[in-house]
Amino acid sequence: MSEDDVSIYFEAEDEPIYFEPAADVQEKNTESCVEETPVPLQTRYSKKKALLELRGKVENAILSEYILEEDKNGKQSGKVEENLRELTLWNIPLLPSKGHEGTDVILMKFLKARDLKAIEAFNMLQKALKWRRRLKIDKILDEDFGPDLENAGYIDSRDKKGHPVCYIAHGISGWKDIHKHKERSSVKVQKRVAFLRWNIKFMEKCIQHIDFRPDGAKSVFRVVDLYHAPANAIKELRFFFRRILIVFGENYPGIVFRYVFINVPLWIFAYYIIQLRRLSQKAKNKFLFVKSQKVTKTLLKFISPENLPVQYGGLKREVDDDFSSLDKVFQLKVKANAMRTIQIPVDKAGVTVVWDLTVVNHEVHYQEEFIPNDECSYRILVQKEHKMKSVRNSFHIREPGKIVLSVENHTIKKKKIFYRYTIKPTSTNFTL
């Protein structure tokens, strides 16, 4: 990699960071995928006027062939063997006259990032297109950065508003050893560039799950797990935090709905709070930092329990033959120093009951038993009392009765529990 290639990733350290403000956090569950709230008529008129102006500039720039590069005469420089009328961004045509419904959605993202100023939005779009061409972003999905980085991120289901949820687990990525190298060593530079470029690749993968229709969820929900962040890598974290936000802010406006950093150590939490003072209040609304004790409670505000991975306190497993996101999830609240029971009635024999249960933060005392309808039959203790936070179990029913799950809260705080169950015409007992 030449010095010119490397400089692409380290230039413009003092550039401002722009964000499209995220909406306020809402506790209630909503199935709506519409991101925008009703706005005053004057604001809608301003948006429409700015959009029409930007559409005209983009149309003229593409047809005049100066959208990507300009020479002194304002014409396309160099030999570009492509039809600019077919120019796309995130697989959406940019030529407004093509009439694609996603074109206005993308143009509006750039307008919002520049406060509805069409000229500045056009310059931002043009700069982003040049950046993509220079770094060959359209081919980045074919690059392989090794197992450490490739396994560091994954996309899993959607949040309550329909945004694709993108998880990044820094504990298993190779960047955590970068700080061990000397400041200007070639190995350190190569690792920095690889990590930044992998983040761009992962963003492109997330964008493939976005719905760019006018009424769709047009951005992603990004969860960053800092559980294994090295304590002596604060300098590298500062570098990556700023560089990645500049790259995303300048070239992916409005693509990230919200950043949620979970399992944040105290030293990182304090550092980020200081750094965020430099941002506007609208930009701060995009960031949320969560300590390990409140990860499940916080994520459940945005993600339904059936769509939240089990490692974060939800009910979703990577491979699950028993449940799907369509299965109904029930909620149970247990008061302080109280006990509640969950009863699963089974009116026929020869079936297997499978249940799934998780506690929001902390543990409870938990017990499982089968109580037959026939008073002459014996009760069966399926699972003796023990402390737990999450459990999945099953029981083969040989006679009509009911499964009783007892949950006892010995703390002074109210507990919230999510559970679901299904009845299958199969046998075989198992415990996970």
C-alpha cells in the first residue's frame, strides 16, 4: 500500500462531523416503520423546495457528465468508460428522471445533513461519490480481512421500528492488539487501515438490508459491544471513534439511526462523555452508552425480546428449531419479595411442551414442575429451585395436566420477565 493510499484514511482530522438527528427514545412498542413525525406545513414546503432544487442539480450534473470529476472546463476529466446515466448509490439510481422511488429518499438524507441547503448537499453528494470511486467501495464486499475482523460483526433481525440491527463485538476483532505496535510502524498503519476499511465493508452489508422506499425504515440500528475493549488502548479508541464517525458522517448521512455502545467500561464511558461535549445536542441524540448492568433493559426499549439475541438477555438463538419471531411472547412482572407462577395447560397426552424464559437484568429463584389433572397421580419436579436469568426447557406429557413455572423475587426491586411456549406432537426431553 502506497503512502497516497494510506493518506486517504488519515486526512482531514479537524473536519466537522455531521449527523441526521435521531428521534427521542420511546418506551412504547410500535410496529410503525415510518421514521418521520408530522411536521409543520412550512417545514414540508421547505423540504420540497430544497429537494426539487437538489434534483435539478443532480440531473444536470449527471447529464453534463461532471458529477464525479471536474476539470477546468467543467467536463468529465480522464477516460471514464461508463454511462453516467446509470450511476447508482447503494443500488439506487441517482438520475431523478428515472423515477425510482428511492432516489428522493437518498437525496433527502444529504439535504438533512446540510440543513436543507441544496448547494451544500450537492457538494456533499459529489464528494461522497468521488470518495467511493477512489477507494473502490463498490467492490469492497469482495475483500477478505481475515477471520478476526470478518467475525466481528453480524446483522440480526430488526428493531421495533423496522431498522436492521447491526451488531459489532470488538472483543473478537483483531484491532485490540494494534496499540502494542510502535506509533509509526508499517504494521500499525496496515492494521488501522484494515479495521477502518472493514467497518466500511460492514456498513455496506448493513445497507443491503435497508428499505429505501418512502414509507420504509431507511436506516440501521448499530449496537457496539465493548465488553473486551483493552484498558490500555484509549489512544486507539479515540482514533477509531473519530475517524469512523467522520467517514460515516460525510459519506453515509442518515444511514445510522442510532449508535448504542453496550458493556461500556467506566474509563471509556467517562472518555466518550467528554468527547461528546464537542457535538451538538442533535448529534448527541444519536449516541447511547450503556453499562453492563443495564444492557438488557436498554436494548429491550428498542428491540423486541423475540428479536434480541440470547447473549444480550433476549429469546433469539442463532439456530432455533422450536421458536420463531412470530411466536407470541408474554410479559410477567414480579414485585419485590413476591412469587408469581406461569401455568401452561396441556389437555392431551403424547406431546412435548417447550418453554423459553428470560429475566430483564439480575436473577430470580426459579422452579419447574408438572402437575397432573388426576389427583391420584404424582407431581413431577422437572427442575428444582435454583437461581437463573435465562432458561429453555421441555417436558414430554404422558397424561393431561399443566406445567407450572414458579418465579420468586427475593430482591427489593420489581422484576420483568418475558416468556413463550409451544406444544409439539413429539417426544424427547432436553435441557439447554
